[in-house]
Amino acid sequence: MAWFTLYLLNLLWGMAGTSTQTRSSCSVPPAQQPLVNSIQVLMESSVTDSALPNPSVLIAMNLAGAYNMEAQKLLTYKLMASDTADLTIGQLALTVMALTSSCRDPGDKASILQRQMENWAPSNPNAEASSFYGPSLAILALCQKNPERTLPIAARFAKTLLANSSPFNIDTGAMATLALTCVYNKIPVGSEEGYRTLFGQVLKDAVENISMRIKDNGIIGSIYSTGLAMQALSVTPKQPNKEWNCKKTMDAILNEIKQGKFHNPMSIAQILPSLEGKTYLDVPHVSCSPDHEVQPTVPNYPSPVPSAASNITVIYTINNQLRGVELLFNVTTDVSVKSGSVLLVVLEEAQRKNPTFKFETTMTSWGPVVSSINNIAENVNHKTYWQFLSGKTPLNEGVADYIPFNHEHITANFTQY
Ligand code: B12
Ligand SMILES: *[C@@H]1O[C@H](CO)[C@@H](O)[C@H](O)[C@H]1NC(C)=O
Ligand SMILES: *[C@@H]1O[C@H](CO)[C@@H](O)[C@H](O)[C@H]1NC(C)=O
Ligand SMILES: *[C@@H]1O[C@H](CO)[C@@H](O)[C@H](O)[C@H]1NC(C)=O
Ligand SMILES: *[C@@H]1O[C@H](CO)[C@@H](O)[C@H](O)[C@H]1NC(C)=O
């Protein structure tokens, strides 16, 4: 009798986990599929012997169905061998999910993550919203491994989110929605109603905030938050008041891809699942049958006409009004670079001309971050960083991706988040 009850419970459990997966989905029109294939090929080509292993790339590859099996294997092996001591909670969570998506047992990586989350507390009562991005990934990864043991950890996390009043961050809200949707769908039948109410409340708030950022053109937040926001809106058990037009968002993103806006492998890794009708909740359900390699159909672009490499001038300002009275500075220079150069080239040229513009970078999954300028360095404890702006508008790409135009005024402003 007991086994039968258990069986029934499992059945209900399983159903609860899948019932919301297909809602609000929309798909890429067949004529546009080669375009999507081409960014997947680009993302897979970022996997090399020398590159830092990026778990988000492996997750995206496995959810979409990998083309390059060598890259898939190399990335899986590198992540299996990675030392957990070098990883943040968020990176560890992504690694656990990436290995799961390759049908590998993450082993002690999952138990280490579990222990870290049992001891987790926000850095301070009013921590900035984006500091919940990593912990959201952790709840999601743990929920997929062991939902029952994750319940109390997730409840503590949800209460902290509810109590937090810092400005909403869309990427974080989307990741928290994915995590808590996983947990919500796996609340065992007959457990306290309190869980359902708590997670339901946080999900409702997050989804409401995400839907408020759906623009008339379909983009949700910025083009680079749209992928995660789509995932969140397509799985949430709590529908927002404002209805979401998935097809409109899909068309807007396909148009941006055509404009070449998705070339950073990490930006592709975050948009690809949504284009393939998948979400991070599908990670435990990837089938890993040894597929024969398929050749993707990619569009045949007209070969780019080599443009006459004329120079452009970029006005570049570095501004620190924050750290160390005797170190305050606000200096501007004109820099001449080849048209089409990325912002990093402007920074290098400025540094070459004048040592005041000396800068340092740190490598991350998104590429190089400018961590220090003129000896003033970002600091997580002070929540300081170098923000890049065009005029008064913050850039939505990093220095290795952003291409300045002629006479553009770029500022690096030392500020706080
Ligand atoms: C938190 C966060 C930050 C924090 C990071 C520090 C911290 N203590 O958390 C701060 C506020 C400093 C930051 C800065 C910037 N960010 Co930011 N950030 C994020 C966010 C919300 C979460 C990152 C995270 O925790 N990931 C989880 C962990 C496990 O992964 P990770 O790889 O270890 O995370 C590190 C990197 O993501 C890195 N990082 C964060 N932002 C950026 C941006 C760039 C260009 C690079 C190279 C690295 C980088 O910092 C993380 C912690 O070390 C993401 C959202 C997203 N969808 O990924 C945006 C995001 C990555 N950021 C973005 C941008 C544009 C920036 C800025 C360029 C903004 C600006 N105008 O200056 C600057 C970087 C400028 C510079 N000096 O080079 C974009 C990148 C889009 C793109 N196509 O390149 C994203 C996707 C937000 C968005 N939806 O538009 N960011
Ligand atoms: C989202 O919006 C609601 C109001 O609609 C607000 O109460 C809540 O704190 C916001 N933030 C988050 C993270 O949900
Ligand atoms: C920095 O300098 C620019 C012009 O060089 C000026 O417009 C701006 O107001 C200055 N900012 C500060 C904070 O001094
Ligand atoms: C054009 O830019 C390059 C740097 O990319 C620089 O070395 C060169 O001097 C510039 N040429 C002119 C004419 O300014
Ligand atoms: C630059 O940073 C300072 C310090 O945080 C801030 O007061 C100022 O508004 C910022 N300037 C811009 C243009 O964002």
C-alpha cells in the first residue's frame, strides 16, 4: 500500500513539474531558423582549449542540441575537472546545471553547493537586487537535484527577497522566477499551505515587475535581458496582469540577431534556449543519446565588403568623484582609431598616448571587465565599479563588444551599484 501511495505522489509530483512548460510558447519561423543556427555555431566556436570553460554555453548547447560534439565533450570534461574552491555560488550552480545537462553526475559539486546555500545570508539587509542573481541560480540547481531538501533553503531565500526593497533588476527577477517556479512546482502534495503562499507571492511580484518592462516593440528590459525574461514568462505559474505577446518579442529578437547584436558567446547562451522553446527548467530532461553529428543549415551571407579603414575620433573621459579626495580626477582626451574598432581599442590608444588613462581588465564569462582605471579599482565590498556611458546613457555592452561611432563621447565614471 505504501509503495502505491508513493507511486501516486511521484506521479502527481511529475505532473506538477511539467504542466506549465508549454504555456505562452512561440517558435522561430522555419525561414529564420538558419539565422538562429548561425549564432549557435558562433557560440560553439568559442569553446577552445585555451578559453575559460563557460557553463552557460554548455547548458545552451545541450538544450538546443549541440552541433559540435567535440566542443560539447571538451567543455563537459573541463567543467568536471574544475576546482570548486575557485568558483562563486553562482558559477558553481551553473557548473552543476551544465554537468546535469550533459547527463553527468555533478557529484560533490552539488553537495558543496547545498552546504553553501544552507549557510547563505545576504551581505546586508538591503543588498542590491543583482546580488540575488547567483543565489537564484543556486536554488534552481539544487531544486533540480533534490527538491524536498531545497524547500527550507528556498523559503528562507524567498523571505529575504520579499523583505528587500532595492530597485528591481530584471535579469535577477527572471532568474529568481525560474528558481522559485521549479520549487513551487515541486511542493509535495499535502505539505503546508504556507510554502505555496510564500513562493506564490514572490513569483507574482517578480512576474509583475518583469511584465512592466515589456516595451511596445516586444523587447523586455534590454535586448540582453530579453532571453531570461522570456524563460521566466513562459514557465511562471502566476500570470501577470499585462498579457505578453511572445511572437512579438520573438520577432524583435530575430531582428536584432540580423543586425549582428548577438555575437558575444554569453549573450547567445542566454538567448538561445528561448529561441528553441526551452528554459533552464528543462536541464534535467535533456536526452543524451549519442547523436550523430548534424550539419546546421546556416544562411549564406553576402561576403562583407572590406570598408576603407578610415579613422574616427572618440572623445574619452575618465571621471572619479568618489574615491580618495586627493585622487579625484576628471580628464578628457580625443582618440583616433580605425572605424569599426571596439571601445577596448580606444582605451588602449588613450593609455598609449597618456599614462593617466592606464587601465586593467579582469576576464569573466561575458569577456573583459574594466576593473581599474588610473589606479582606482572596483571593489565589491564598497559596491564600486567603472560604469561606461555614451553621453549620459549607460552602454549595454562591454568594452570588447561596443563599437563607438565618430565623435561619440564615451565616459568611464567610477560609481556605486
Ligand atoms: C551583477 C551584474 C553586474 C555587476 C557585477 C559585479 C557584482 N558584484 O555583481 C556590475 C554592476 C559591476 C556590472 C557592471 C556592468 N555590467 Co553587468 N550585469 C550583472 C548581472 C545582473 C548579473 C551577473 C552575475 O552575477 N552573473 C552570475 C555569475 C555566476 O556569472 P559570472 O560570469 O561569474 O558573473 C560575472 C560577470 O557577469 C561580470 N559582469 C557583470 N556585468 C558584466 C558586463 C560585462 C560587459 C562583462 C564583460 C562582465 C560583466 O560580473 C559578474 C560577477 O563577477 C548581469 C545579468 C546577466 N544576464 O548576466 C549583467 C550584465 C552581464 N551586465 C551588463 C552590462 C552591460 C554591464 C556594464 C557594461 C554596464 C555599463 N554601462 O557600464 C558594466 C561593466 C563595465 C566595465 N567596467 O567593464 C550586460 C551585458 C550585456 C552584453 N551584451 O554585454 C548584462 C547582461 C545586463 C543586461 N541584461 O544588459 N554588472
Ligand atoms: C515588484 O513590484 C511590486 C509592486 O508591484 C513591489 O511590491 C515589489 O517589491 C517589486 N520588486 C520585486 C523584486 O518583486
Ligand atoms: C568633468 O569635465 C567635463 C568637461 O571636461 C565637465 O563638463 C563636467 O561637468 C566635469 N564633471 C565634474 C564632476 O567635474
Ligand atoms: C588612425 O588610428 C590608428 C589607431 O587605430 C593610429 O595609430 C593612427 O595614427 C590614426 N591615423 C590618423 C591619421 O589619425
Ligand atoms: C558619476 O558617478 C558619480 C558618483 O557616483 C555620480 O554622482 C554621477 O551622477 C555619475 N555621473 C553620471 C553621468 O552618471
